[in-house]
Amino acid sequence: MADIVRQAGPADVDLVAPLFDAYRQFYRQPSDLALAREFLAERLDRQESVIFLAERDGCAVGFVQLYPLFSSTAARPRRLWLLNDLFVAAAVRGGGVGRALLDRARRLAEETGAVGLELATARTNVGAQRLYQSLGYRLDDQFLRYELGL
């Protein structure tokens, strides 16, 4: 059976939550499936993000979550999408799932007339960096990113 990439809705939270929990663990957060489920349900119920779910042989194997933004410097009413979360189950990595999810994210940006997509990843996530670069994403060498933890 071929991979299916589709937009997730509130009814899909239980399919996406284990993947989101694994994504958080990848970034050294403790496993908390209830928290993952609650977070995703809130985003989808409030329509604060768009999630695409990848399925293979009827099983959820990856997802991408995007948040809508606007570009102040472009000062246009066109949206900018923050590709905040991308995760593919370890068992299927290297099999095209990540590429299919990123292709779907790009299509969303095109369909909404967006100025582009932006993302951040860990410096150690070399595999993802190679994938992003192979799809035309370029490393930003003009701006520094700062965070303020509260």
C-alpha cells in the first residue's frame, strides 16, 4: 500500500499524539502522551495549526505541523508558514515519508499564496538538514535567533 499524506483533524489526535510524544522525546523532553494529546487537540480545535499525517499500511508513521505567521519585513498580507514540527517514525526513516510531508507542506504554502516556509532544527539533526537542503531550503546566514526562556 502506498503512503497517504492527509490533513489531520480533531478526530485524528489519537493517531498523531504518539508520534508527537516521540518527537518531543527526540528533543529531550520526557514522555507524556496525555500532554501530547492535549496540546494537539487544543491546536486543532482552535485551528491554530495545520497538521499533515503520513500513513503507511494503515499506520501513522509521520507528521508535520505548521503555524501561520506573517512577514513584517515583507509587509504584505501574504502568510508565512512556520514549519515547527516534523517527525518520521524511526522504522520508516529514509523511505520518503519526510519528503512527502515536506512536499505537502510546500503545497499548503503555495495554495495559501504564502511568501514561504521557515523552520529551525537542532544543529545535530544532520539527516533532517540534508533533507531540507535537497528540497531547496537554505540556511539563513543573515539573522541570529535568540530565545528568552520564562
